[in-house]
Amino acid sequence: MTDELTLTVRRVIAAPPARLFAAWTQPALLRVWWGPRDVRCIAAEVDLRIGGAYRLGNQLPDGRVVWITGAFESIDPPHRLVYSWQIGDEPQSRVTVQFAPLGERTEVTVLHERIATPAMRDDHARGWDGCLDGLLAWAMTPAYLVRRREPGAQRFGTRWQAEVRRHAEFGLLDDLGIVRGRLEGDLVLCKMRLGARP
């Protein structure tokens, strides 16, 4: 019998812990950044309380949807999350995410425990690398542009493509001026200036 395995993945991101904790726990934000490149998060449900369930739908490039499910075991905003993790019928494992402040930056550490096989550990390592790359891109892209592949998005006109490249702010997903569009093949979310129209 194979011993249970663990893996640890880290990124240092230029954003405060509270912003990254929100990105990890708010469904609207998870749908933007979650998943490796070429994997689209089509659904995110989060009941953020001890024992509360979550569910993430990852659409693979071939169109199949893989569901990740679990329940929260520990919640310490904005510093730490612990939750169970299960993909389909695979054995259940556990994930701990820590958000440690480093001045104006945050070290995000993912500890994935109780992994059943080396092959699963390798798959999870690739997946977590991709997820943290997505979180880093969400937080650090100039002008806080958020870019994800999504075929149904509409394209901005040339003027707005130039504007989003220059824009200095990007807020959290809400209904206060956040716009969506396509830029170089990716979905872009950008906070528009007050009164501006696409």
C-alpha cells in the first residue's frame, strides 16, 4: 500500500492577504482566476463556514467538466483556510492555504496532504502551479486586468483596448463599473472610469 503523500506550492504576490483571501473565497472571483491555463472555471459555489461545502467546476480543453468538492474545516480570515478536497471518485485529501504578509506582498502557501498516489501528486502539483500562476496574474497584471480564456466574451473596440492597457485601477468584481471584453483572445475584466461607456 502506498503511503499518503503531500506537496507544497508557494507564490509571493504583490497584494495584501485580505485581497487574496477574498479571491480564494468569493465565487465571482474564483470563476475568473481559478484553474491552470486552458482550464476554465465554469462554476464556483462557496458556503464559507466551518462544515460549509464548496464546489468548483473545471472545464477542460476537450469540453469535459471535472468537479472539485469539499467542506471547510478551518477558516481564519485573511490568514488561513483548511478544507477537504475530492475530485470525482478519487480518494479525499486535505488542502491548507496560508496567506502570510510580507510587507506589501503576501506569500501564498498551498499544502496538499493525504494524496493517495505519486501520479495524483504530480497531477496536483501541475494543477496548483497553474492555479497560483492564475492568482498571480489576476493580482499583478498591469492595471489589474483579469484575463481568462472564454469563447463567449465580447471584444472591446480598439479605443477600449488601449484604455484598459493604460488604466491604473482594477476593483473587485461588482456592479460598479466592471466591464468584460476580449483582448488578444482572452477575457478581460476592467474597472472603467466613472461615466465612461464601452
